[in-house]
Amino acid sequence: MSKIPQFTRYAVGSALLATALGLGVFGIAAGSRDLGTDNGEQVQREYDEDHSSDDNSSDDRDDRGFKTSSFGGAPVDAVYHEECGSCHVAYPPGLLPSAGWRAIMDGLDDHYGDNAELPVDAKSYLTEFLDKNASDRGDRMKNARLLRDVANAAPLRITGLPYFKGEHDEIPVRMSEDNPEVQSFSRCDACHKDAAKGRFDEDTVAIPGFGRWDD
Amino acid sequence: MSRLSIRRIQLCGAFVLITLALNGVAGDLDTLLDGYRAQGARTFDPAAGEALWQKEFDGKSCTSCHAESTLDPGRNELTGKPIEPMAPSVNPERLTSKQQVTKWLLRNCKSTLGRECTAQEKGDVLTWLSGQ
């Protein structure tokens, strides 16, 4: 060490320190570029690129590699999407128990403040569809968390379910109710782009104006 | 034949075809309007239709969700879901399905006006919308 002139030592040390600091600043700048923009599409694109070559023909998975019977999911029904997805996201039937869906279908003339009346045949078809795919039908083990601690036998709000509240209790108000692009937790598809397919995985969440949700 | 008379024949032919085409497209709408006339509606007045569309009922109007101009997309006030423009000139699918028109008039009149729209009101609004 004593053979190297002091000047050189200082020069090399300063250069190393500058490089390290420069890398750090660059990293912070690059990372914060994603904040404040909606990179939900980018998240989806990257996921698609990674999974485009997945061979899913042999099992019950959709084209994204997720099981079609995944949590909250249901077979896609054209009538349900047409009639119950024209004003809001077509909420996956697996999110509420059958009694809840029946109560909703019996009160369509006052549907959360709006009128959503249906012709008789559409109403009975859809009631049966919802009943068949409700959270308390089929795989009760898988849907147990949705049914946990539900006070009302016929819950009318997915957003009122204890499980739902628990899953969303860490989200700051500025990202949800005070976020003009979200405004209400009932707008699942504001952050969960594939909500209608029953896909709510955290790594597919993109909050408008804030980007991904990383715990 | 002179060029002028060939041109006349072409124009007549075009006029006939267009009229027939418009009749075909307006089929469902005409059926609805006839139905309203049968229920006692008088001549339909597009100006009255426009007035009803823009009128506020307890803070709500058709434009609350359907935008100030029918050429623009709207947004469901409660859910934020985008709504395609109502004007057939921009969105040719509008007013082509009797079933859809009947369904939405039933629901949205009840939501907005608090009651069903009368046959006269429906005819007025549809006549106005068809010209948008």
C-alpha cells in the first residue's frame, strides 16, 4: 500500500465512490420512473411474454396458465356477461354464497340504487347460473375463506365479506376511495384487470396512477 | 342515351337503393315506434325527445351517464364503466335491436325518472336519437 502514491489512492477511491453513488442514483431514478404511471399493461405484457409458450392443452387451465376453476372463478357465460356485465364488471359467481345471489336477483328493481330489471327467462337462467357457481356450492374447501365469519346468511356485498376486507385492509385510501380512477372497492376491474375471469392474484394487480402492488 | 339521362337513371337507382337500405336498418326502430303509436302516442317530436334527455330528475338525467353529447362515450356514474356513444351516426349498432332498446328504456327510465317513460316520451327520444 505504501508504494502507491497518496494522490493515486485518493483518485481511485474517489472514482470508486463516485461510481457507486452514481449507480445508486441511477437505480433510484429508474425505479421511481414507474411510479405515477399505469403500468398495468406492461405487467400484463411481460406476463404474456413469459408465458406465451406454455403448453396448457392437457389440463383445466386457461390461456394464462391459471386453472379455470381458480378462486372466485366460474365458467365464462355469455348471457351473464351480457346482462350482468354491461354496467359493472361481471362479478365472478364464486364470490358470494347462493343465498346472497338469490337475494340480489329478487331485488333487481332496486339494484344498489339503480334499476336492473330483467325479462323473466333471463332472470331465471341467471339465477340458476349464479346458484350453481356460488361460493357455497362445489368445492367448499377451496372457498372456505370466502365464507368465513360471514354474519349475514345472504350477503349482498362482496366488498363487505370479512375475507375481502382482510385482503384489502392495507391499501391506503389515496389509492382506493380517493383515487379518481378507482373510487370504490366495488370496481374490481379498476385494479384487477382480469376480475371477470376470477383472477385476483396480487402479482397481477395494477392500481391506476400507482402501478403494481408490492408487499 | 345522352349522358344526362344516364346520370338521372343512376341517381334514381342510388336513391331507391339508399331508401331500401335505410328501411331495412330502421326495421326494429319502426316496429317500436308503431307500437308506441298503437299505445296512443301522437306525432313524435325530436325536440321534445332532446329536452327529456337533458332534463334533470332529482339530480339525475340521461346525460349523467350518457355524456352531454351523444357523439361522445359515456360512463356509468356509479361503476365507472365506459358506455359506447348513443348516436347511431357514430355507433351504428344503436337502436337496431328492439329487445335491447326495450330493456334499457325500462330500466333507465325507472332509474332516472323514477317511473316508466310513456309511449310518447319513448317515441320522442328514439326519434331524436335516430337523427343523432
